[in-house]
Amino acid sequence: ASHGVANINTEDNVTNGVTLLCIEISNTLLTSIPVGVFKELSNLEKITLKSNKLHRLEKGLFDSLKKIREIQLHGNEIDPTDDGTFDGLKNVVLLHLAKNNLSAVFTDWFSNQTKLQTLRLYENQLTTVPEEIFQNLPNLREIGLHGNKI
């Protein structure tokens, strides 16, 4: 069942002075997240935004999340995603983008994720994945691509 959350504002005080390590907003009508909404959550290690209605991830959305290790965005409607959306996420070990509407992935999305171990892109609309995407992912152990048009 969908919950009533349909939007998040940058003015919303989601922490109320508490240090959060994990946040989950799932199964809602959320369609977008403004850049800056996570600026006070610099200690966040895991973010789960699954099964919402997210269409797009803006460049800079995750910039303040220097300690983030897991990003779970599966089950949304994401496509396209700005170049640079995942820049600076040097500690991410799991990136879950499955079950979206991604029609392409770009090499520079993952150019700084040298610690990335798990990349889930299954059940999207991908027709190809650039070979160069794997050059800067020395720790990649799992990649899920099934259910695409590759």
C-alpha cells in the first residue's frame, strides 16, 4: 500500500537534531527529491528509496553523503539520470537501480566508485552496457543485468 508522502522539501527538518545512519522512504507517491534535502545527513550510511514514483535523480542530490555505503533505488521510474549524479560517492559498496526505466548507463556514472561491490541494474530498459563502465570498478563482485534487452 502506498503511504501519503508525495514530496519532500529542502526546508523539512528530517533529522530534528538526531544523527541518522539509515533512512528509508518506500512505497510512497514520491516523484522527486530536491537537491539539498540530504545536506544535514552527512553521517548517513544507507539510503533506501524503493518502490516510489521517482522519475529523475538530479546532479548534486547525494553530494553531502560522504559516508554513504548503500543506495537502494529499485522499483521506481528513474530515467534519465544526470551525469555526475553519483560523483563523489567513494564509499558506496552497493548501488541498487533495478526495476526502473533506465534505457542507458554511462561510464562516468561509476567513475569514482572504486569500492563498489554490487551493482544491480536488472529489469530496466537497457539495450547495451558500455564495456568501459567496469574499468574503474576493481572491487565489483556482482552485477545484475537480467531482464533487460541486452
